[in-house]
Amino acid sequence: MLRQPLLWVALVLLATLNALPVTASDGAPAYIAVSGKASLTTTPNRAELTLSVEKDANQAAQAQKQVQRIVEKTLAFLSQQGIETSDIRSTTLSIQPQYSWDRDQQQQRLNGYRASQSIIVILKDIGLLQPIIEGGLTAGVTRLSPPRLFHSEQHELERKVLALAVKDAQTNAQAAATALNVSIGSPLAIEAQNNSSTPRPEFRAVAMMALDGAESVDTQLSGQIEIALRVTARFALIP
């Protein structure tokens, strides 16, 4: 559903309106600055989920093998779920030494090594979110990031909202100019700010439940994503 809330309008005049021509002292044209907003809501049909694995061991090779084993098991599970390889990518395996401070020796002491790697998967069926999470945890995944929910036509929807926001700014500029008995000319500058939101925060509690060993986790997120844009625009004034 489209909605365009009433916007505040900031007017900036660089010259007095009764001056002919209407220019600022430095020769720049007078202009009017306005804002415009537009938004729409839609049901997400895609989800991006990050599954991460971290393991500690006394030897770097041991930590690496543990992580690789879990990653391979997780990738095999994703394949069994019908996830295409083009929708899966993994980060480079990282190995970091772990230190603690030895107060007696007044120096750092090597405790072992931590290996980590993440798998990022795009789900074209949001209904797979719960089985993917549960299967990943069964495979040994140690950390879940909140899923990024979006629409497969996200960019097209954003362009549609942008056009509506620009039109709203133009309407506001025209209304202000009419009240001042002047006209607006061509736009001098337009800037856009994305204010979109998704229901990601709800997932944090779900992820914590899963990592705490809950037998069944309901990951069917309700609600819709909002695609919202705010623009600021400057239009030349014509006396």
C-alpha cells in the first residue's frame, strides 16, 4: 500500500523575491529547498542467512580441521535441501592465535588457536528458513546472524518509491511557490536517503533459542518489509 505523509517544507531564498532578476548577491539563482517522502510495504520472498562456525584448539591445524568438517557437512546439507550452489558462498577460513595475560611473567601467553568460517546462503523459499537453521545447528554451526529479508524485485520497487518521493518533493515545492506568488523552474539538485526497514530484530530471540538447544524453533517471521525513501531537492525560483 502506498502512502505519502505530509512533509515539512524548508524554504531557502537567496535573494529578495521582489528583486529583478531573482538572483543571490553572488550571481547564483534563488532556489527553494524541499523534502519529499514515499514508501510502500511488500511481503518478502527472499532471505539471506549467515551460518558461522568457530572452533578453538591447542593446535591451529586441529582448529582448522574441526571447522572444515562442519562446513563440509553444512554444505552437503544445503545441497540436500535443494539450495543451488550459485546461492551459496563462504568466507575465507580464518585462524587467529588466542592469548591471555600472565601476571606472574608480565607477558602474553599463547592459549591456542581459533578457526572460523561463515557460509552465506540466499533462500528463494522463506519457508526453508527453519529447516536450514535447524539443519545447520545439527551440523555444528555455532553462530547465526539475523536473516536479511528482502524482495526479489527490491531494486525495481526502490526505483518506484524514489520516483514517488521526487514527485512529492516537486508537489511541495509548487505549493510553497504558489503561496509566494512565484514559480519553480528546473531542479538544481536531488539527494535521496533510504529509510527502509525489515523485521530482522524479531529473529534475534529466535536465534538465541536455537543456540540454547530448543527442540523446535519457529522462524516464520510475520509482517512485511517497508521500502521508504526520503529526498531533498532544490528547485530554481522564477519570479
